[in-house]
Amino acid sequence: MMNQPRQHFFFLGVFIFLGLATMGFLLAQAIVQYKQMDRSVTVKGLSEKELMADVVIWPITYSFADNDLNALYATLESNNQLISEFLTSRNIPGEAISFTPPAITDKSALDYGGGDNSAFRFVGKQTVTVYSEQIETVRQAMTQLSELGKKGIVIRGDDYDSRTEYLFTQLNEVKPAMIEEATQNAREVAMKFAADSNSRLGKIKSAKQGQFSINDRDKNNPHIKNIRVVSTVEYYLSD
């Protein structure tokens, strides 16, 4: 009779041992699988393009001076007409041309600067702005700006506000293709890494799209834009 309880305890111990051993094995397998899944590689993919700007903003700023205010405004109207004719004769439409209000200073009313010694009492500055999508047409007109100088218009090019701007406004149109190219580039790098480490490339674990940057290609060609994006992608690796 005493042997029966011992047998029960023996078998119970065997079952417990087998259960613990099985659980340990399964746990070890799960840890191995988890570790395998945890292996990953992070790579970067680049997409870069050179594209023409699609909008140009060209400010033409000139100065004028006179001792008679009426004569000053007459000069202003004449100069604006000459500039408008210059631009339209070079295939720049009138709707692309705008005139800002002139900035006129009465030097005799200034509290500083020795206004009495100035050659002219009134001095002014006028800006005529061209806003156009016809990049090459506008650039061609820029090369002929000296024609206005020959007509007595003093063009100012030293002002910060007189800088020509070239804009690229079609980023949304090129984004999808560039993101695809950057992602493909990243995958090629990841596959090379996997092959070198005797691993297989798995699915994407995470991905991050970098910011798009738009810069002038160089200082002499600001109408050509360098567009760039870098994508960061993390892939799973397996043996």
C-alpha cells in the first residue's frame, strides 16, 4: 500500500519534469525567434534631381531725382512707360508686369544728412516687378537691360530687394517618384549589406521620409534647382 503513493509521486514528478522541460524548450525557441526578428539594418536612400525653376520674380529698381516735384513725377511716368515698352517688346506680357508705389524723399525736410548741400531736393526709387513662368524669355530680357540705361534710366542692382528670385513650385508633382527612387536606393543598399553578412533581407520595420530641400545648383545658375530627399528605412534581417 505504501508503494502506491510513491508511484503516484514518481509519475507526478516525471510529468512535472517533462512539462517544465517542454516549456523551457518552447521558451528557448521563442527567444531565438524573437532575437532573429529583432535583427535589423538601417539604411539611407537618396534621390536627387536637377530641374528648371518654373517661376521667376525679377524686380527692376531705378533711381531718379529732381528739384521740381512735378518734373519728378513726370520722369517717373516716362520711365515706367519706357520700362513697360521694353518688357512687352521682348515678349513679356503686360499682366506679368507690376509697379509698386514710388518711394520719394524730400531732402530739405530731413533732420540729418546736410540736405542743403545735395544736388537735388527730391530723390526717388521705383520698382517694376516681373512675375512670370517664362523663364528663358525673362532671362533673355535681362541680358538687354543696358538698353534702358541708354535711355537715361539709372538701374539699381545693389539693393537686397533687387535680387531676382527663381522658384520651383511643382514639388508635389515630383515627390512620389523621388520618394520611390529613394526607397529603392535604400533597399539596394540593404540587400548588399544582407548579402555581405550572409543574411536575408526581410520586411520593412520602419521608414522615415526626410525633408525635401530645394537649392540653386550654383550661384551662376540660380534658375536650375537641385532637389534632394533622403529616406531612412529599417529592414528586418534573418539567417
